Amino acid sequence: MTISSQARQLIRDQQDEWELARKNYAGLKNVKTRKLAFDGFDLTVQFNPERIRSSAAKVDTKSIEARPCFLCPKNLPKEQKGIPVLDNYLILVNPFPIFPEHLTIPHINHIDQRIETRFSDMLDLAKVLEEFTVFYNGPKCGASAPDHLHFQAGIKRFMPIERDYRKGTFFQDAKTKNGMDIIRWTAYLRSVLTLSGKNKEQLISTFNQFFQGFKTLQKEEVEPMLNILVSWDAGRWAIHIFPRQLHRPWQYFEEGEKQIVFSPASVDMGGVLITPREEDYAKISMDDIRDIFDQVCLEETIFYQLVSEIMK
């Protein structure tokens, strides 16, 4: 049985054994969604009240230090079971799902959420979890536990970006280097860099080149602000990188009618926008979404310069 098959079985088993998982996965059947049609692509808005824990998570140092880490093995609920993988990670069922099959994959040790030295692990996880898309939220890009290294994974074909990638409509610049594709998207609301190829070391080297260039622009951050999606299909990795310039938009901090509790992370960047409050689900407009992505995503001209460097 493959690791991917074991993970899917774990999701089924945990719904039988763990009341919280059973309740929240059953609740997905009642989650409201609506589609918004932009120019050539759709975004899905999802009302998912159980995700308030993540969307409204306090990630300041004081709040983090005041709570036990919910990803450390010693603090997991007794009902929560896991599958060891890659020696240092544990595949867990996410009990507050967005996807119909949703995993959290923490490191077994309590180490900070950083991708620079763990990108190779992310590629390996995507390969063994071939039925899932693996994603990474940076410490200021949607991670509700920035003090504990972890990835997440959701069953494939759920996020609109996966369909849009196959169409290729929004590819502005594309270059192939020794079999690896480097693609810059345009007119997609979000700045997206895609790397695709079979050679793991080449992908890591190109990612590191982009990462280091971006790092020089955000020297004040613990790491440059990124969301990343990775999948493995037909012997190739597809890596979608979303460079950021802001954690949460101004709407998040407003009060009353102006407030929209929307804290973009990888799944939102992938085209499924999670709204944990029904009033936000009902009122968020296409103009709101354009404005929010404009605030949080890296400015287009800067993104173009970074991608141009790795295309040389």
C-alpha cells in the first residue's frame, strides 16, 4: 500500500474513531460555496466556520508562547493517529478540513516554520503523496503555527489553479532550461511563478536562486513571504510559488461593516477563498478580492525582475 493510499485510509479511519474529525468532515457537506467568474478564470468562495481557528489565529510571539504547541506529538489529542514519513514527519488528518481529504504534516521536532532548508522535503512529500497537492504557508502567510515546521496536503483537483495550470492560458513568460519549465503567470490577480521538471536538484537550485533574490528585498522578515503548492504527476513536479508582501489586508483589521475576516494562505492563492464568517461569505465582492490580492501579493514589476533573473 502506497503512502498516499495509507493517508486516504487514515482519513476514513479517523472519521470512524475520532468524533471531532467525524463531525467536521460531515460538516463539509453543508459548507456553502459560490463561484466568481473573473476574466478567463473562476475563484470559489467557501463559507467554512470551523476555519476561524486558522483565519483568526493570533501569531504574535506573546500569543504563541502562551499556548502549548498543537503540532507537537506530546500535545496531540489521544484520538489522533499518524503515519510516520520521511523519518522526520508525521502525516495527520486535519480535523478542520477545507478539502474532502485534508492532511497536516508536522515535523516531529518543535522547530520554526522555515522552507529554505526543507524545500527538498516538500518535493519528497509530494512524490509519496501523489494523490495530493502539498502546500506550505510561510510564518506570515497563513501558518497558524509559525513556531512548528509543518506542511499540509489536500486531495488533487480541488483548487482552480490546478485546472488553470493545465490550460496554460495565463502563462506570460515561459522558458525551458534542460527540461525544466520556468513560467511567470499574468492577468491572474496573483503573482505566480511555476517551476516544473523531473530533476529534483535542478528544481531545488532554481527555487533557492529565486528565494535568495527575494530574501534581499525582505531583509526585515525571518524569511521572504511565500505560499507554495507542489504536486507530482506523470514523473514531474509542478511547483507554484506565490511571493507575498503583506500578511493580512486592511479589511481584516476593520470593524463593523467594513471588516472582512479573510487571511489569505496557500489554498486561497490556489483559488478557494475561505471565509469563516457567513456575513463575509455573502458580501465579499470581486472588487474586494482584487483589492485584497493587490495588497498581499508581491508588486508585479518587482516580481517580473525576480523571475527575469532566474530565466537568464
